[in-house]
Amino acid sequence: MTATTNTEENIDLECDYLIVGAGASTLAFLDTLMTELPDAKIILIDKKAAPGGHWIDSYGYVQLHQPSIVYGIASKQLEGNWLDCMLTQFMLPWNHRANKTEILKYFADFVKENKEQVDFYSDSVYDFEKSDEDTHFFSSIDGSVSYKVQVNVKLIDGSSNENIVPHNSPLQFPVDDEVRVMTPNQVYDAYNKNSKEMRKNKYVVLGAGKTGMDAVVYLQRKMKIDPVDIAWVISQDVWMSSRNGGGSPISHSLLLLKHDNDTQKAALEGEEEGSIVRLDKDILPT
């Protein structure tokens, strides 16, 4: 990569690949790109202050639902050294589930470790309207610095599949003024500031995805909210892999192969084996 400064506000750059977005999937792609093309010069930009994508905006108690060994970047272990994991955390490596702090450090370390090949520009946004096939532009969020980039091979847009995080997304439906709406991030922060006050409330949790499930577990286990004070609105039930059911990351795939990709038959057999569970056995997820 080469850089030529014309003024304090405008900088010319050159690279082989310009990658927009530094989230989990984009970083996994970057890792493969560097493995396949070790001489490629890469510029990585992201509107956030650090690599990690949606993990930066996730609630403080977030944790992987799957083992760390099947998540992240191919060239770098998220669970860390296995001996260290067993001796210091008293945990088998395949039982490790990274939390937010561990995941963000993992992604940040990955980018730092590859700084000779990758130039990372944080707090920067790509200008899709101004850029064309020959010339690309991005700038710092505060507008103080603008970059003009000559891309010799390809632009990679990793922002097109950006996750929607409740903390940064307005509600898609009206809410009465008397109803207090909080994101999981706000519940976490408010509880840490005034736990007694937060325990007095009744809660309605919307959604049964990973975030919704985490919220219900956090309310009961950490905040000690009585289940009678929690209402859970579930628009669609789901099948889930059971960490304690003796299954593996490929158990469900094997069942799908066995049943010719019939998801319901595969899930029901997995439930009998104990490797797959659902919230309510009276409701069949669709």
C-alpha cells in the first residue's frame, strides 16, 4: 500500500483490495483472502471504532450460544490455548463460549497481528454515491479527512449483510407513552446502576431469537425477576441445539441427510435423542 498526502484533509491511497465493513463474516473472509493471497495489500474500513461489527453494539451479557471452537476466524482460535483453557478456566475447550469482551479482543488482536498486510481505518464510511469502478472514496465520520483510493483488484462490500441490532434500531410499531421500552443494553446498564429499582418492575420480552432468550435468562438468573413478572411474546417457535444433549455441531446436518432434508422429521428425531430442544413441546416450530 502507498499513501500520498496532498493536504491535511485529503489523502490518496492505493491497495489491491478495499474491504468495507469489519464484522465477523467480513473478517473471516479477510482471513481467507490473506491465506490465499499473502502478498495482497488490503485496506479495511469500518464506521465503528474497532473491528467486531454487531458485537460492539451487543448487550453487555451477550455470550456465544455455540462452542467457541466453531466460531470466528479459521487461522486463530477464539477459545485460546487449550492447556491454558483447562488449567486457568477449568474448562474443556469445546465447552468454552466466548463473551463480548473476549470476542472483541479476539477480532481486534487479529487485525493488529496483520497490520503489515492490512491497513485498518476505523470511524470511516465508504461513499457509495461518489465512488465508481475506477476510483473509490471514503472519509472519517467527522468529515475531517477524505480518502481517494486506487483499487487494483476489487472492492469488497461487507456491509451489505449488516446485522440489525435492537440497540441501534427504532421500533417498527407504535408504543403508548405509558409504556417504557428498553433494549437489552439499556436493561443491563440500568440494572448495574440501580439493581433494587429494576427488580421492582414487570417485564415483557419481545421475540424468541438469541437476544430474546438471553434477555429472559438474564432477567431470571442475574436480576432474580420472578417468572410471574415476565411475559414473553413469541411470534414463531424455534428448534434449538442442546449443549447438554450429547450432540455435536454437525448432529443436525446428519439428521437432515438421514431424512432427505425434511426439517421436521430431523428435528423430532433430534428431540428424541436429546440433541435438539424446543421451548414448548405442545407447539411445533415451523
